[in-house]
Amino acid sequence: MTGSSPSSRKSRMTSASNVMYTNAVYWPNHRVYNGDTPGALNYGCINRVYYAFANVTADGGVFLSDEWADATAPCDSVQGALGSLMHLKQVYPHLQVVLSVGGGASAETFPVVASNTILRDNFARSARGLVEASGLDGIDIVWEYPCTPEQGADFLALLAATRIHLPEDRYLLSAALPASKPILQHIDMRRSAEYLDVLNLIAYDFYGPWTPRSGHHAQLYAMSKDEPSGAAGVQYLMASGVPAKKILLGIPLFGRSFLHVNGPGHKNRGSGGEDGSFEYNTLPRRGTKEQVDKRSCAAQCVGGDGGFITYDNPETVKMKATFCKQKGLGGLFYWSAPSDAKDNKRSLITAGFRTLHSS
């Protein structure tokens, strides 16, 4: 398929259906409070939305985290952002809507739930009930992150229990994990992949306010063996027995800021923006020039209120989409959709979709 821009609703519906690659986005429910709605996205370029996040309670229950945002707020002429997505599923038959469970709020709960047979079963039953009641296509487990061998084994057991209640012929089961060998090495990735339909590889946040030095936070290629990178994460997963087609490579729709430096490799002297980041649709910053480091596959701008800001732009996303095709990966995902550029020429979601489906 070519990446021509479809005009009619009918052609937009078919452009992201019957495609070889997945182009998925995360949509965080708190964005309702910013005035963002799922209806603003271009579903000609998106075939899956991860709705984030549902919470996990200490007894293993899975619950929507914000009833007003999810089911009550006026949103695209219906009630709630989740309600909007379920309506959009009817308009765009190719669209899958998956409930993303966890995130930072559940970081302390997952280890408890996953370590207990009864609580794992509660989790799986509760997730199934919520998916069925809402008409969703499956769940996405975002445990940040299993960080010991015991937690790695518990993660696998949680996947096994969940798969029993969400059979693969009816439901999608995915999980998000970082492109970080120190985390991934605790998990039997080959066996995990037997339960999972999709593994969302978080190939960003390699550098940020928490790291001692500046660096490209979403680089596809590292300049030294010790550095993390998207390609290294993919290589590790594939070498560990994860089928390439089950891997989605993550693209950040935000940049990481390092003040008082002009590039990677400098001592971290603080960060600008909100919690050290800028939304992609505000980049490059006023008065700065966008540049691309083709060796690492990373965009940047230097100066203004952000110092050195590292991010992805359409050129780097095209390179990453081409990498996906070369490696036989399942496609791309983006965190998070509301931060993308409204202009099609700057949209990373559009750039990724078009490159994935160009000959």
C-alpha cells in the first residue's frame, strides 16, 4: 500500500485495515482534562489504541482508574474517552481498542498480585470481566518493571494465568517492557512470547533527569556497546526467542531536555520543560534549529528554554519504520497520541504508517 492521504471516510477506513504492520498508539485517560479526545486522531493511520491506564488493586482486581474521564466526561458527542473509542470502533471496523493495565500507579501492586496464585487468578478473571463488559479487544500489561529473577518468574506466571481467561482466539494479550537488558534478563522472554500476542518494546527514556549524563533518549543505534538503544533491545529479544513479528518498536511523542549542554555525553546539569520533557508538538523550540544525527537515528534542537532536547522527528521515524521492515517486526507504537503534531507533514504517527506500508 502507498502512503497517499485518503480523503473520504470510507477510504480512510480501508487505509489502516488489511495492513501488514501494526501502527498503534497509547491514549492516556488524563488527557481528557487537557481538552484532548480520541476522535481527533487520524484512524487512516492507526489500527490499535491502547487506552491507559486501568488500575490493579491489592486483591488483583482490575478497575477503570477515572470514572469521569473514562465513562462520563463529554467526549466526541458521547460519554467518556473510553466511550468515544468504543463508538469509533463501530465507525472504523479495523480499529482494535485494548485496555492498558498498570503504569506507574500500579508499580507496587503488581509484584504482590503476581506472586500469589489466587491473586493472579483474580486479576485474570477481573480483566476478562472488564474487557467483556466494555467490548474491548484485550489487555496490555504495563508492570513497571519486574526487576528481580523472582519478579520475572511471577511476571511469566501472571501472563499464563491471564491467557487462560483471555484465550488467544478471542482476545489480544500484550505487555510493555523497556529495551533494557538489566530488566529483560530477569524474564524468560521465549516463554513469555508464547503467551503474548504482542510485546511493546519501550525504546525510549534511555536518558533523562535521572541519568548522570545527557544522551539521545530514543536512539535506534548506540555509539558504544555499553549504551542502551532500540536496536540492541530488539536484538536481545530476538536472540532470546521472541518472534520478530510480535515486537512493536516504541516511538516517543516527547523530547527529553538537558540544560546548559549542546549534545549527548555531557554531565547532567538539570532539565527544562515539564519533568524534563517537552511534548513533540512543541518541538523544535522557538529560535532553535532541528538537526538529525543519522548515526544514532535521533533528532535534536539546541538552545532556548530547553537546552539540548533529544527526540524523534519524521525523518528518524521513517528510519525506524524501515528498520522494523528489515527486521520483520510487527510495527510501531507511540506514547502518547495527543502529543503528536496536528500537521500531517510533521505527524510522527503518519510518517510511521506511510513508511511501514510503502513499497
